[in-house]
Amino acid sequence: MSKFSHVTAWLFDLDDTLYAPETGFSKHMSKVQHQALAGQLNIDMKQVKPYLLALVEKHGGAPFTGLFKENAIDMDLFIEEGFKLDHGMLSECAETVSSLNKLHGGKFIFTNSPKVHAENVLKTLGLSEVFDIQSIFDVTRLDYDSKPLKSSFEKVLIEIGASGESCAMIEDSLPNLKMAKSFGMTTVWVHGEGDKPDYVDYAYTDILTFLKDAAKLS
Ligand SMILES: [Mg+2]
């Protein structure tokens, strides 16, 4: 028996989980998105962040949920403009790919980003074959429901036909892990800073350190 031997389904967050925050890629993504939103909403760049925070406060989940519920923008246009990114900032790590391949059980992506972004990032990381289309639960597939809303977790669990107790969630975001724990999931925090909260079972410096441990022990 090991700490992961009960896990039959692995739910991976995408951004800042499968690649390191130090790549600067998610910061770059925020900037491009904020530019796209400022243009579409006809507001100043400085106003975008407070606007998104207010949406999250009102609707919960990620900004995508609020943008959808408020019918604030042309979502297809935003996805097109806000995800034109410099993928050259990311690179494939052969060890991560082989460690993921060694991991037993179902492997899924659960992300608050849209499908086209998930596909582009996974392709750049050399992970398209590890995570096929059917294994990607993105914000569009979930009808703009998003983490950490309870309903988004319920939808994913129903689709993959798993109980929370049989899943492990691998994430950089603490609110998402807190919700995962409320479903009985094993919670794995990567790229975190500071003390590990009670609802986090295991913390790792990065995804590869976790994968080496999990592949060895599961
Ligand atoms: Mg993340």
C-alpha cells in the first residue's frame, strides 16, 4: 500500500501545473487576455483586473463563468484573441512525458481555460497522446462552469464515472484543492509557496517530482 495506491483517476490542472510558473507563460497569457478584454469591453487595461475580480466575486469560479453569465463579450472572439500566445515559452520535458505514461489509471485535464488553449499547450509539452480530446475537461466543455465551483467538479466526476475518493487532483491553486478535498479527493499541490493547508494531502515543488513519486508508488 502506498499513499496513491487507491487512486484510479488523476485530474490534472493545466496552467501553472503542467508547466512551471517560472516560464512566465501564464503571466504572458494574462496580459494577452487583458488586452483582448480591454478592447472588447472598451475599457482601460488598468480597469480589467478589478472588473474580473468583481465578476469572480459575483458568480464564483473563474472569470470565464462571469463573462458568460453576464453575456459581457463575444466569447468566441475572446477565445480567438485572448489565446494567441507565444508557445515557444514552453518546452517538452521528456522525463515528464515518460513519467506520465508510467502512471496507472485514467488521466484527465480539468482546466478553467478553453479547449483550444489546452490542446495547444499539451501539444507544446509533448502530451497530446497522454491526454486525448476525450480526457480534456475544459471550461467550454463544462458550459463555462469552472473551478472551484462545486458544480464543475460534479460534472467531471459524472462524466468520468468516478467517485471523489478514487481521484487525485493535482493543482497549483489552493481554492480548487479545497473543493477537491470536499469531494474526498486526494489533493496534490504543486508549485506552491508557504505552509501546506490541512486540505492538501501532499505538496511537491514541481510536477516531475510528483510524477516520479506517484509512478513509483501507485
Ligand atoms: Mg493552474
